[in-house]
Amino acid sequence: MALISFPRFLSRPLESNHRRSLRSRYKCVCCVSPTAAATSKGRSGSAVIWFKQDLRVDDHLGLVAASKYQAVVPLYVFDHRILSRYSNEMLELVIFALEDLRKSLKEQGSDLMIRFGRVENVIRELVEEVKATSVFAEEEVEYHLHQMMAIVDETLAKNLNDLPVSHNEFRKLQRPLTSPILPPTLAGAKLEADWGPLPTFDELKEFVNENPWKLEESWTLINNMSAETILTDKLSKLGKRSKRNLNNQHSPRKRLDKSFFVTDKGNTVGGGTNAVLNALQAYLRYLEGTGRDDWQELQEKLCNAESRDGASFATLFGPALCLGIISRRRVHYEAIKYEKERNTGFLSPFGYSAATVAAAADAVCSMEWYWLMSLRSLRSNEGVYSTRIWRWNGYQIQGIILQYTVAGKEGPAILLVHGFGAFLEHYRDNIYDIADGGNRVWAITLLGFGRSEKPNIVYTELMWSELLRDFTVEVVGEPVHLIGNSIGGYFVAIVACLWPAVVKSVVLINSAGNVIPEYSFLQFSNERQASGPVRLGARLLLFYLRLNISNFVKQCYPTSYDPGVLVVLESIFSFKLSLPLNYLLEGFKEKVLIIQGIKDPISDSKSKVAMFKEHCAGIVIRELDAGHCPHDEKPEEVNSIISEWIVTIESKVPAESFL
């Protein structure tokens, strides 16, 4: 962890032929602690340090370790595989951050080399050119970036596997906090080379659009409009409610000379490390007031972004943290430093004295925990599935960690979506069996559940549906057969309604939601308020779960102590599910399969099946002698039904033939 004495950077030692070595030629002292990195002996030769999502010189362990070499070549590569996942606003932030990074590196006696292309090719050529003996890079957990990294140091893997998987047990370890480190002086690489100019935003957009692996424009445009905007437009066409302008289209804002909000949209903090640090001071000191225009602007944005207590921090600073313009350890250090200033050097055991301190400190500690657990899951051989990590750059926060797995190498694409309180392992008896039937199967752990991150945001049905849409577009890359259980089924139905282009068919397994005959008026609101009773209800529910969950479940699913779990539980009490299933599925006739466990203790399955038959034309229903989760109770039967259904849909045979 960057906040504590845990590794964050990997060194890639190279053999004499400059290719990656399978074994370390020396211990990665840079990975152990700032003290070890600072006291390591000088090394001959040159080193390349590859910047990705760590665009700073402050608190950068890899930079400290590389500084011990006779020559250092800092490198940033514009690679389509990384840039294609960034929004236009994030691309703008990258340009500003790189400008500041190059300036800061020059102040330390070096420069920043800019290259375009596939990073593995760029680094191989650069290593040959500068005769580098080591390459330093920050470790990653996201699957596509993780695949770019070399073999992990065996000592690092062992340290991670020794960690407990429970956040509650982890806190009991009381690992020491470490302070941020200052940027070192760097020895410039003694070579005559073109360091490369920074592109303008327009040039960068042109490069991104030239991506040979880019999906068709009609496919990539799918996730450019929010679910709320599309839904409002659809409902307005029914004449049932007035159309609201939700496109967030504003007249060009008047930018301050020293504004922290450097992009055209002006929604998030950006620039270089010093600018972000300055913005952080303004955020932490919100209660003090200020006469500075730039601080006033940030504090106004803070109020607008406070969708729930403390949510403004991740909204404003999330992109800067995602790009590594500022480290999470630096944020934590500055927050605690300010808290001590407020309390004459004292830290209360009863919590922080300022809401902004709590928001910042809690957010970065939570981010670090999920990063560490994701890295641990990638290093360990535990479990049946190969865990992959996807960082979601949607909704209110950039770079949210989510876990998923995939099985099968060819055939139709299928995405399995679990219900409330579950996670991808709920499909443990389905994934490989369905894949063995000639399919490719993805299963995701939704935001807020299992080992996926639980950020401090407002959780809504539309938020989860947007997540499924983006996962389908970015990870799967083609239309899928969507399969959802319980509330996951309701999310699946929303996706099918709002973005039918990404869905081939829908399978609902004891889905949440209702069938409303002859609906004449549809009301929907994406706003949620966490009232006092809601918060109390969430705490009581969490207390009950912790007392009553068996020891076996605690070992397999210890996330009831995870940071952010209370926020997720609050959403139970605010679910509205006001859109009827027959409305959501009306455009998918002949492409909907209902699998209903008749012994469902949560709902009246017989009445629900009767309503489906009467008011949802063109759907297929299979009733099973099971409860709320037939796929878990009767996996063989459900797997067979799903496999046969996929064959029927793919062959374009009328769905009635499936009966």
C-alpha cells in the first residue's frame, strides 16, 4: 500500500542482451519502503522509468530508486490501448499533467521522453538505444495494463499473500504509516535523442481516432449519453411527462486565470501536482472561508458535488488520483497534517473534526484497500477463477476497481449479472459449464459488492445499468446475451431498454421488478436521499449480518467489514424499481427468457408468472422447482436451459420453438 510500508513499484532488471529477466538480479529495494529506496547504493548503467498513471515526481518511489543509476530516462508512451479508455476530459487532463511532469523533471535535472505506439515495442527499442539495465514501472491491477507488465518479484507476491482478506483483520495489524518522499535529483541520460514534443489536445484526439483497434463509431457512441437522458427522452415521447434537459449543456464557462479546473467541462481538478495540492488545501479548509477566487471556485464546486456526505472529494479529485498526478499517500498525509493543525497536534480517537478531512482521508484509504486486495487476488492462486480487474471510468468517479472473470475462447458472448449482496462467485457452478457449450462467458462483480470497490457515491438502478453498458462496450466489445438474477435481472432489463444495440437477448432469473398492466403514467427519479432512518436501517442490517453470517461465509465473503459497505446497504432502502418490466422489455419480443423458481420466498412466483404470460407478449417462461436463485440450486438444469436458449437465438429460429 502506498499509505503504509508496502510495495508499490516494481523494478524490471534486464540481462546483458537488454531483454526482460525472469529472475531479479537484485532485490527490489525500491519496493520495500521509502527509507530503503533512499539509502540504496548507487548503480552503474542507465534506467528507464515508465510513467503511466503516476504522472508526478512527488512521492514517487520508482523515481527515487531509478535516481541511483548513472543515467535515468523518464518515459511516457501514448498507447492506443490506454488512451482509448479515457474520456475527452481525461485526455485534456493527461496533456496538462504531462506538461507539468516534464517541467518538474527538468527542474530535477532530467526530461520526459514522449513516444507514440505500443509500449512494449517502444520500451524494447529505447532499452537498446540507451543500453538500459533496468526498467521501473508502477504496478497495475487493471487487466489490460497488468498484461503489459513483466514477471512480478517473488518476494512481493509472498508479502501480499500473507495479508488477511478481511479489512477488519487488516486494521488490527496496525501497519505503520509512511510519509511521502520528495523528488530526487536525476542524472540525465547521456544520449543524443529526440525527447519528443507534447501533442496538443487536438493532435492527441487525432491520434486516438486513428486507433486500428477502435470499435465502430456507432458502438463507441453508445456510452456517450447517460441513462437518465435516454430514459427521460423515451418517457417524454410517451407524452406521460415533460421532457427535461439533462444533457448538461451549458454556455462556455468563464475560466479564472488560476483556476484548478483546467478542462473545458470544468468539473474536476487538474493541472500539475502543485496545482492539485493547492486545490486539496482549499478543499480541506472549506470551513475556514477564503478571499481567494480560485479557492472560492473550488469550494462552490464542492457544494455542488456533495451528492451525499463526503462524496465531493472523489468527484473533484478522482481523475487526478487516477492519473497519479497526486499520490493517495500525499492526500492522506496532508489531511492528517491539517487535522493536527486544527487540534493542536492531537488526533481524536472519535473521528475527524472536519468533514472534508474525513472525506479525503477515508476516500484514499478505501481506494488503497481495494487496490491492495485486487493486487493480492492477481498474485494468489486461490479460487476457481482467474480474476481480472477492470477500472470503470464512468459515473462520478474515475478508475473504480471492479473484478470479473471470463471463460471460453469462442462462441457467442454471455454476461452473467448477480443480485444484491452477491458477487461473481454466485455463478460458480454456471460459468464453465455454459462456456463448455461453445460460448464465451463473462461474470462481473458489480460496484459495491464482493471485492469490487465500494466508493462513496449514490447507488441507483441507472448507475448499475450504465456500468453494465460500459463493461459490455469496453471489455466484451460486442453485443451480449445478458443474464441477470434478482435485482441484477432488473438492471439487465434496463440495459436492454435503453441500449438495445448491446444486447442480443435477455434471460431473467427470478428478476426483481413488477409487471404493471396497461400503465398510463410512468414516474421515475434518479435522485436518492439518505435520510436518518435510512442510515439507521443500514447500520442495523449490517449489525445483523455480521452477527448471523456463518463462519464459512465469513471466510469466503469477509467484505461486510469493507470500507463503504454501509453506503451500499443504504441503497436497499431507496430502491424504487418504478419502471415496470413489461415496459423495459417491450422492444425485445422473441428475445426474452424468464427462468422462475416457483418456491421463491421473496415474491409470489405464480402471480408473477401469470402477469408475464398475460402482459408480456413474445417471451419464453421456464418454471423450476427452486427458490430465488435457481442457477445456484439447480445449476445443471439452468445451464442446460441457458445453453439451449443461446443456440436458439443465435440460429435466429423463432423463440416459440424453444418451448
